[in-house]
Amino acid sequence: MPSKEMIRVVDSNPFSPRLGKDEALFHATFLFQPVSESEFKKLTLPAQPGEQAALVRQVILLHCPHGYGRTKLNNNFFEKKLGVPATTRNWRTVLALQALCAEH
């Protein structure tokens, strides 16, 4: 992912973990192939109360207030339902990648 795109992903997070919320509750699922907004909206998300997911470009941003280990909005779910390979990273890792991109 190009540096500018990584910065856009972080800046476009609608769940705003930068506003004092616990970063451990946020994750990003990076899709290896494009998925349209309409495809994503067709999904029936198995979200628990308080969980949220949003597609921003080629990344699904997640807020998992009960922890990623307990959510059904996991990497496996999105790969199966969208039919594309993906990888999920916690928000701290995403911020570290953004910082590395900013350095270059």
C-alpha cells in the first residue's frame, strides 16, 4: 500500500480511536483485491452490540469493544463472505506502519 494511501486510511477512520478511546479495540482488515461499497453493504454482519465495521477504500475498519478475539467480524469472516484474501492488523500496528510511511 502506498504511503499516501496508508495515511488516508488512518485519517479516514470513522471510529476515531485517536480521540482517547482504547486503541486495542480497533483493527484494520486489509483486502488484497478491491471490493465495492455496494458489495460490502450487502453483507449481513454478525456484529455483537457495540461492534462496528466500515469499508474505507480497500480496508475494513473495525471497532470491537469486546475484543478482537471475541468478535465474529474477523479476517476469516471477511475472506469467506467477500471472496478475497485479507489480513487484519491491530490499530497500534496500523499507526506504526503509518509512521514508517511518513518517514519515507
